[in-house]
Amino acid sequence: MARQFEQHFTDVRAEHLSAVLRQVLRPGGVVAASQGGVRLVRGLHQRPTQSFEIASVTKPFTAALAFALAGEGRLELDGPLSRQLAGFRGYAPHVTPRALLTHTAGLPLHPLRSVLGTLSDFHDPYGRFSAEGVLASGRRWSWLGRSQAGRLAYSNFGYGLLALALSEAAGEPYPAALRRWLLGPLELHHTDFAPRTPLALPRGLLGSGKVSGFGGLTGAGGLYSTADDLLTFGEAHLSGALRGWSTLHQPPGCPPGLLGVAGGWFVTRWRREAVWWHDGVARGTRAALGFSPDTGRVAAVLVGSGVPLWGRRAGPSTVLSELLSPGR
């Protein structure tokens, strides 16, 4: 597989790529890259057309919907949600769509109840949360966490709230809005909240084959997709079909090596190229998607297992780095 990518993308070094593929794709998966009209999608013990849970790679899709609705005047990205949407009445004024997009709203990673949810149903920790419950919990946390507002703190909770805000702004459920404003126009026919092609069965804790659930936080991680659709979504950023993603924010709390965040994406300089990327971990699958505006290359990685309990834990983003910014 590595040799094929080297043949199509001559700066890729097969020996480097092969080393990380052995670590990451041991249980099987799909690797894909595109640039300048060249597209290569290859599977290892998995068919390239299979659907995978993409977990937190859902967040860039949620962000793209936010930018689309803002572009049509349905949402003010820098205005308090409490002044824009009825469902967010009583929220602290620092909670804006932009703050949720950039993980700077002072919210925790998860609602506290999800800890209990993990104990009762490991594969669906958010399943007990209704939209009303998420909004109520967010209202409390918007005030409790206001001292941390403006600092980077990665939050599934925040993206769950953002999806609810987008639903109200669009006037329809979040999945329907995503299909109408994003998936349909980009012809992402194999991306949705249920698999649209045969599912790559998860391989999770102790061999479990259960898929993950995101309940009331579906905007943070509920999508299924294929490698081809992920490439198309990445390409849409570079072609100008999607806007808003290029504005870089550098809030306090950015870890070393991170240039900043940009509406659903982490931005890092891998070797020479600046790369917009996000990864995701479901209970039994992993995913990563990234692109480099410097080179115009897009890459996606889908892995048919969750994080291993022991051994090397190299993630799919290590494969992205070899495809998007190869070692010289």
C-alpha cells in the first residue's frame, strides 16, 4: 500500500509511511489521499467503500454548517446566543457560536452525567441526554465556567450545544439541516447519521462489535462516512466551496506545537506545511481527516478498531502527517 502512495504522490516516502501503517492499521482500515485531481483510496482488510464511525471528525461538519448558516444571516457568530435563540435564554453572554466553534466557551469536556452514563452503557454515555437536558446543563455550566471563558478547553459538550443552536437557527432538526445545507450541496451521499454503505464492524473493548452512541451530543461525533466522502469534504475547503474555516484563533491554553484552532479544526505545522486536521475515537473505530492549503493535498484515515488496551497507541493522525507533510 505504501508504495502505491509513493507512486502517486512522489514526495511520500514509502518506508516512512509503511512503518506507521504497520502500527496504526494492524486491525485493518482505509487510507486515502488526493491532490490536483489525483485520488487514491486503498483498504487493508477492509473494503475502501465501507462506512466507518468518524466520531469527532463530525465536528468539522458541524462547523461548516455554522459558517453556512452565518453566511445566510441566520446566525451571528460573535453574538451571544442568549440574544439570538430562544433555547439559549439565560445563558451567560460569553457563550457565542464562535466560542463553541473554537472550544473557548469555558465548558467541560463532557456533561458530568455522562460519567454515570459511561458506567451504565459504555457505548452510549450520552444516550440519556435529551436536547432539553443538554440545554439545561449547558445553561448551568455557562455560568459555572465563565472564569475559563476565552481559554482553549476541548469540549464535546460545546459541540453538542452548537448543533442544537444550529438546529434552531435553521428551523429544523440538526441532521436535516446538515443534509440540506452541507451534505446535499457537496454530494456527500455516503455521509449521514447511519451508515449508507456496508459498515466496517467496530472492534472495541474486549472484542466488542458495538457502535458508539452520541445521544443529545450528536453534533460532536455522530456521523458515519467513507474515505471518498471525507476526501470530497476536505477538497471543498480548498476549492472555495466552503468558507470560514481559514480564520485562525490562538486562544490562551493552546498546547505546544498547536498553531491554533479554526472552526472545527486543529492547525499544526507538521515539518514544513501548515495542516488543518481533526481526529476521532469511537468505541471500536478511529478516524482522521486533514488537508494542507500549502500543497492542496487532502488525506483521510479510517481504522477498524478502537484505542488498544496495551501496546503502541499510535493514532491515525500519524498516518496523516506522513501523507500531508512527508519526512524529507
